Amino acid sequence: MFTFHLINESNAHTILNWRYKPSYDLYNYFKEEANQQHILHPQNTFYSIVDENSELVAYCSFGQDGQVTGGDYRDQALDIGMGIRPDLTGRGKDAEYANAVLKFADSLFKPKVFRVTIAAFNKRAIRVWQKLGFEHQQSFERESDGMQFIVLLRADCCNSIR
Ligand SMILES: CC(C)(COP(=O)(O)OP(=O)(O)OC[C@H]1O[C@@H](n2cnc3c(N)ncnc32)[C@H](O)[C@@H]1OP(=O)(O)O)[C@@H](O)C(=O)NCCC(=O)NCCS
């Protein structure tokens, strides 16, 4: 149902303009040059997620983008970030997107462990990954402002992704 494309400038620009409502506006990017560069930087490995009508419906990232300063990332794992287009959130399709991302990540990286870092208040996102077998590993405060984050892990990825 979904296809994944390495992000290009046009889709990065579109994503920079997505606006989530409070309290999820933490996930909004702003149109600064720095954010465009962040999305396009190879170390963050952003992908566009496109539906069967060739519409951009979500994005995901693999790597450094998924880490928050203050967390302990010494263990080897694939960090995953994901954002569904704001108008498509809250429709109960979370597992469809997240499962597709895990399947794609598995085919690309064959990681032993998947990892997500989520703001502790974001119970919606925490629920998404817990439903898919992720478990709490650590809680920490972001260095810049003391905001609470949690890290969830899912091991044994390759055996269980279908
Ligand atoms: C996080 C995100 C992927 C979730 O997808 P979604 O389609 O909006 O989520 P849903 O509406 O299907 O809800 C997911 C689950 O959270 C639950 N949920 C929703 N709001 C909740 C809340 N305030 N508290 C607790 N659970 C909540 C839903 O009931 C559902 O669980 P269920 O299937 O057991 O009923 C999407 O909202 C998004 O991209 N948000 C912006 C980016 C972001 O938050 N990123 C975080 C890192 S992944």
C-alpha cells in the first residue's frame, strides 16, 4: 500500500510546512534553512512515504534524527522517527504506517534492535509502538530544557516482521 522514497527537496519543503495541533506542535518543523538541511542530511536518512495515489502521507527517519540529547544510545539499535501527515492523524491507522516502516527498515538495515525515543507526554505515539511490541528501556530529561522523554526498544526484529 505504501512506497518509500529517499527524501528530496520538494518533499522536505512540504514536510516543513506540516502543522500538528497543540500539544503535538512539538513535532512541527519551521521553514528555517537548518531544518531543511536536517531533513536532507544523509545521517538522518529521511524517507517519504507515499500512498497508492502517489500522495505524500507520512515520513520516517532512520538514525541520528531519532535521538534526543540526554538519552543513552550506547547500545546498538536502529533509531526510528515517524510522522503521519497532520490531517491523516487520529484515524486509527497508526499501526498500518508503523508496521510498513518497520518492514521497510528491516529490509534496508536488518537491525537486531529497533529503538524509538518519544516525549513522555505523547501517549498516542507511545501506544503506537507498544502495540507493535516495543518495551520501555529508559526515561531521561532532554538536556536543553528538561523535557521528559522515554526510549522504547523492540528486539528480535527480523523474526517477527511480516
Ligand atoms: C504518533 C502518530 C504516528 C500516531 O498515529 P495516529 O494515526 O494519529 O494514532 P491513532 O489515532 O491511531 O492512535 C494511536 C493509539 O493511541 C491511542 N491514543 C490516542 N490519543 C491518546 C492519548 N491522548 N492518550 C493515550 N492514548 C491515546 C489511540 O486510542 C490508539 O490506540 P488504540 O489503537 O489502542 O485505540 C501520529 O499521530 C503522528 O505522526 N504524530 C506526529 C508525530 C509524532 O508524534 N511523532 C512521535 C514519534 S513516532
